[in-house]
Amino acid sequence: MKNIAITTDFSEQTVYTKRVRELVFNIYGYIPKACVNTFGCQQNVSDSERLKGMLSACGYEIVDHMDDADFIIFNTCAVREHAEMRVFGNIGMTKKIKAERPNAVVAVCGCMVQQEHIAQKLKRSYPYVDIVMGTHVFHRLPEFLYKRLSGSPRIFELSMDNNTIVEDIPVKRDGTFKGWLPIMYGCNNFCTYCIVPYVRGRERSREPEKIIAEFKEMVKNGCKDITLLGQNVNSYGKGCEHGINFAKLLRMLNDVEGDFVIRFMTSHPKDCTVELLDTIRDCKKVTRHLHLPFQSGSSKILKRMNRYYDREGYLQLIKNAKERLPDADLTSDIIVGFPGETYEDFKETLSLVKEVKFASLFTFIYSKRNGTPAAIMDDPITREEKGKWFDELLKAQEEVAKENINKYLGKTYRVLCDDFGSRDGFMTGHTNGTAVIEFKAEQNLLGQFVEVKVLGYENGLYGEIINN
């Protein structure tokens, strides 16, 4: 399937933006407040920045707590059942708010509501939810908000459009020196356990000039740590007439003038090419980090997962990566207890973890997602047994993590002071990969680059600034 998109702009919604701004002042008589609650991945965080941008343009003040808000929206995740339960619990709390303030508006959007059974549950059991909108129409928030405030019945819009990308949506970023930049949307891989292609749709790549323009604007506004986002960034540009693949896009962004670092996520191993590895090696502003989810060390289970590679192919990719990027931090995702997995299969996962020596892992016990092929596969292993395997995996990674500490000790890294430390007078920042270092620093260095030498490890890496 080709990765092709029709690009349109936000201009149609600007009409509704102006109408909402006038309407809310008449309804409330003051500047109304809006709260955006985000669940799930970095893509959802990025989408929420656009939701906040639209709401700000509509005349709302963005607040952190929904108790203070006149408009409350939940941007949801469908990847795991626990996330859905949390969302429903939070939505339930708005019933009291609506009873106390009838003019308050409650909306739900994101991956979770793109599932028909979830939308029907919201319609049936949560009558105080005013707007439900899917992942393909969230840019129409001003329109939906205007209609609902004008007396329209509850709005449920879940239509999917696999061909269009809407540009120029206003953005209100959560941070000043760290930011998210989506380069593509959707996924074509259809891993048998994953709901994403069904709720996010097929792959659509943004035009490179649009990405570069937004990237330059972020740098101009002081952003120094920019993460490129996509369900599979390695697939960027496939089938597009412009001929720019992900490796070429990275080089173009690396050449932008300014002092910054580039990160990206998430990558699919099947699309991680030697060209991409060489690009990361050559581009000084691209961090030395590769997130390559292998999910299982068993070729049999990988085939059941529809992952397009086997154990041997993945290990060859890791070999290529280590040869070209010996200082890179490798991270991964693992699913424990996939339907049909035996303990022998799981032991292959354990051995792969010990062989590769990942910097860190995101580990999960399999969570059934309705509508995916894996949901109807036989799954005879009990949750209790899977939990034992999971604990075994965590212990194995703990041992690997202890070994990995030595590679950082005594080395000096150029670090962005990106957060306050656990102690007064200390700050934290990342190495050129994923490891976090804590060091003593003046608080005015937040958002600045410094050279930090790693001195040791005590509940985390610690170091000292060697120049400023």
C-alpha cells in the first residue's frame, strides 16, 4: 500500500474559530478555561498540543485541572486495556462538574474512541459527554465546539480518511526547549496484536517542506531537543513522489542552522536500513539512540505476530547497528505471553536480551485488543504464569543494566539541562543516547547545553559540569 497523502490546510476551521471566540464570551461573560487530559504515547501528546492550540485560538485559557475548566477534553489511547479503564474513570468524574456547571462541555477524542464499541459505550452510558471525535477529524474541534455550544445535539464523528493530512493547525507547545514534531501518521504493518492501524489508519507522510518549515520554526523559537514522531518513522516517504525517505529527511534536518539535537520514534526493525544507520553515524545533531522493538526472541512467535523479520534477521540488524554506532543506546519493546507462546519461546526472548544488552526495555504482558487477529488466537497460558515470566525478564534486564553502567563512567557528554534534579541545586540531562545524568548546576542553566563528565552511579548516573 502506498504511503501517499493529500495535503490540505486549516482555513475552513478558522471560520469556526472566530465564531466560537465570539460565542463563548456571550455564554460565559469571561475568558473560559479549557483542560486537555492526555493518555498514551508521544503522538497523543503532540496531538494534544494542537488541541490546545485550537482552543487558545477559540478564546480559551488552558488550565491543568478540569475542576477549573469550562471545556474538558480527554485525548485517549487504545493500545492497552489499563489505559482505557483509566480514561473511563476520569470521564466519570466529569458528571459532577456538568451537574454543577451545565454550560461546561466534555469531549473525548483519540485512538480509543475510534473503536465503535467504545463510541457506543460513551453514547449509551455517559450522556454528559458532549463531543466524541475520532483520530481523523480532531482538527474539526472548532466546528464541533461551535455546533454544540449553539445547541446542536451530542456530536459523534468517527469517519476515517486515509488520504488527507491537515496542515497549519495552531500549536500550543507544552515546553519551550523540548518539542514533538510529527512527520507521518498511521501504520501499514498490521502486527496481529496491534490496534493502531485500525484506529490511526494507513500511513500518510507529511510533505518534507512542511516538516522542515515547522522544524525551523521550532528552532527559531528556542527548541533544542526535537523528537520526530510517527507510528513507524522508518517508513517515511514510501511511495511518495518527492522521493525523500527517512534517512534523507534526517540529513536535511541535521543541516538546519542552529544548536539542537534530533531524536525520533518509533522505528520498525524491518525498515531500519544500512542507509539509515550510516545517516545517524554521519549526522552530528542526531542522538545516538535506536529504539528497535523486537517484541519476541522466538521466530515462531514473530511470525504469529506478523513482524516481517525473524530472530536471525533482528540480530543481524543489531550487529550492523553496533558496527556503525558502537556508542549508541539500543532500546526495545517486549511482549510477554503472546498467544501461543511457550516457556521455550520465552527463553529465546531472555537469551536475546542477554546477548544484545539493551540500555533499557519497555516490557508488557500481552493485552488483548478486540478487533485484532491475536484477540481470537488460542491463549492457554494463565495470567499468573505470564507474570512469572515477566518477573524473570525484569531480573535479566536488571543484570544487563548493571553491566551497561560501566560504559558511561568517566566519559564526558554534551548535555541539555532539561529538568530539575532530585536535590536542590541539581539538574538532569541526557547523554547522547537515553541515559540520564544528575549534576550540580545553577538553575538558570535550564534549557542550556553544558559539558558533563560522568563520575559514578548511585540510584542513577551522577556527574559534574566541566565547563560552562
